[in-house]
Amino acid sequence: MQGGIHLLSGLLLASLTKRKEFKLGAVFGAILPDIDIVVSAIVYIITRDRDLAIAIHRSLTHSLLFMILVPLIILSISFIPYVKRKYKYDFVGLALGLFAGITIHIFLDMLYLYGVYLLWPFSNQMVGFPIVPFESFNEFLPRDMFKLKLLQTTDFYTDIFFFYVPMIYLAYKMDLLKGVRQLFIIYTVISFITITAFFGLMYNYNISYENHVIYLYIPGTFFLLFSVISPILFRNVIREFKMNVWEMCIVVSLIVFSQILFYI
């Protein structure tokens, strides 16, 4: 599933509670599993081994092991005597939020193209029920090649419009992040211009789908890494984030509609 939709799913979870650290954990957890894409990209750049890069994605960070282990690590910190004595922090709320965010991320990826290695490392069998499986596309046919390029390219647009723009707007509205709000705007504009430039490549059928992805992820790896850490940067905004029921229904409807368009 596209990065911005993962972040937005975390924001939807955050709207279900007033517990501030749960909100933060939910949004961070909703994007955290995609850190493996950064690892995959780096591995591919070094080794040029496509199969190895693909095997890394949706394995450890998309497994039941990761879903359980990360919240337990956070929860265990609260039992360290020094931490327990020194800090009055809601580690339980953060751990529960991480569990919820990682869970919704894995569930959404089960619906999207491939599935996930849910039982990694005990099984190399992908688990999922993709709405439209990747195998239903022929990446060498112009029409399917275009759709796959479109999916990859617009992935980074969803981060911008579903997360960065609302977060920047709310930062100004709440009068938060005074020192870095303009830097976030500059970053968002630069990433928008960069991704827009790749739209031209979508129409060049001499560039294969695989090469399009490789070119895209040269800047995209940095953009993705920033998306993973962005909930931490926007933590004070996220802790105060809230959507009402009607806003949540509209957002969910837009997500579903935007995804259906890709498969028409």
C-alpha cells in the first residue's frame, strides 16, 4: 500500500483516542514497516541483485514477529528501574499505538499487489489477499507498464498530500514547530517537483517498469526514509490530532476511490 495511505491510516487510528502517546505510536507504527524498502534499495544499489532486494521487502518488518517484538521492546523499557524512577512517560500507550499501527500496515499490505511474509522467518510463503495481484499485470505490455509506473510514482504524492500538507497546516494552526515549519514546506515543494519530473518517464515505453523503479528510488529512498521518521518530527502535532466521524468517513471514501481508479 502507498506510503501516504499508511500514514493516513495511522492518523485515523489516532483519532479514535485521546491518549497522546498512543496517537504517536499509531502513526509511527503505521509507516515503520516500510523501513525495509530503504534497506532493499541500498542492497540493490550495492549488489544489483533484484531477487535479494525483493526478498528483503515485506519480510521481517511485515511479520507477526515484528508486530509483537517492537511493542514489547518499548514496553520493557518502562520496567528498567532507572527509567521507571526518572521518567513518567506513557510507554504502555506508545506500545499499544505501535502495535495498532504496525498491524494496520501489515493488513493493508495484504490487500496490495503481493501480500506479506507474515510468518517470517518460519515460513517463506507470502500471506495475503490482494484486491488485484501483481501477477495480473504484464509489466511488458504498454498499458500495464503504465499502470505499474503510475502506482510507484504516485506513491510519493500520497505522502505529500495525505500527510505533509495536513501536518504543516496543523503546525501553523496550532502554532507548533515554529523553528522548522518553513523547512518542511521547502522539503515538500522539492519532493513534489522531483516526483512530478518522473511523470514524463511514465510515458517513455523504452524505459521498462523495472528501470523506472530504479530511477525513481534514487531520490525516492531518501523521501521514504524521511516519511518513516516524519511522525517523530511532527510528534507534537500528532499528539493533538483529531478528526471527527464525518471527516474520517470522507477520508476513507477518498482512499478507497483513489485505489479503485488504479485498476480501471
